[in-house]
Amino acid sequence: LLAPFLRRVQMACDFLFSLFCSCFPVEVIVKAFANLSSGFPNKTVPSSELQKFLQTYFEEPGKEFEQWSPPDWHSEPKLLSRVSDSKYRSWAEELHGLWKSLGVFVLQGLILGNKRSPFV
């Protein structure tokens, strides 16, 4: 159901298409796009109209998250000092450093509100 919609959007886009999250049910988006495209020859939606559609039905990437740092995160955990191989220890330290930037919470409005969440 959603694949034909995404294919049509991708084919019609002359700008980078990196979607975002939608707070609308898939059926609503597909129906709205069908209604929009039916008003144009060969159902080809101009890029300007497509951008308006995307702005109406989708949010920018990252808007569904708020930054969060794990409260138990330490810059130099003792466990890493026990890794004897320097290559593996260096890799583990880099990997450990990513946790601070990867930690996010889903905004409360997406969980508690009437919006639908894009998360599985």
C-alpha cells in the first residue's frame, strides 16, 4: 500500500527525499496523495506541490526525538582498561563514545498524544 506511494514520490522528486516521520495513518497519506495526484495530467505531481504535501503530512528528521544522555555513562569505564589489545581497546573506546550521541527519547507527544509513532 505504501510502496507505490513512496515510488511515485521518489520519481517525482527533484530534491533529496529523506523522510521523516509521519503522524498520520498510512491509509490517510496514501488517500491524500491519490487525491492530490488525480488533479494532474498522468498523475504527475509537480515538485512544488509535492514539497507542500510532504510538509503537510511529514515532519523533519529528528523532530520526534529529544536528546538524552545515559545517567550511568562514564567517559572512561573501568571495563575498557581490561582490554589488553590496544587496537580493540581503541575501537571499544570509540564505540563507547557513541552512546552519548545515540541516546534519545521519543518525545512525549508521540507516545501520550493522539499522534501515531513511526517506531516499531
